[in-house]
Amino acid sequence: MSTNLVADVHDLKSRLEWGQPAFTIIDVRDRHTYNDGHITGAIPISLEDLVQRAKSALHTKRHIYIYGDNDEQSTHAAQLLREAGFTDVAEIEGGFTAWKTAGGATEGVAA
């Protein structure tokens, strides 16, 4: 059973502020875009490397939040992880733009 979980940026922001670190945030945008600005603590992994890197670095039961350039890319990336056996993957609805709008912490050149 594969359910598409969509994470609201406000819920994620609350988890970070309350110090609930038992999750990983993955940014699948290109490296240049990531360097310009990303969610604080997000790790950059390209779509091409996503499954291989996630399998080697993360437990399949790890709670993962994922975002890309748009919701379609986020959904695609989350689907790749689910198909690879990751059971707790949520797309960050609205991605980096929604995160910044919600006042979430960011890092990067233009953040």
C-alpha cells in the first residue's frame, strides 16, 4: 500500500522548533539552486542518485521529508523512495517557497 503523504510546512516547522530531530529533509533540486537557498538542515541529493544514496545512508523506516523545484518533482522523488522500500516519506507541499513564506529557517547564498 502506497499512500502519498503531503507535509504542511507549518507542521514541519513546528517539529523543528520543538526539537524533534528524528527525520531527514531531502532537497532534490539541482546543486546551484540548493546552494542559493534551502531549508536549514536539508541534504542535497539529485533525483538520479536519490534511491542509491538513500539506501546507503538512511534506514527504510526513517521519517523523510522531501522537496523539489515543484510539487510534481517532490511527488516523483517521494514515489521513487516508496518504491525502493522507504515507508515514511512525505512531500513538503509548496517546497522551499512555501517554507520561506511560513518563516522557516533557511541557509544558502540568497536565503
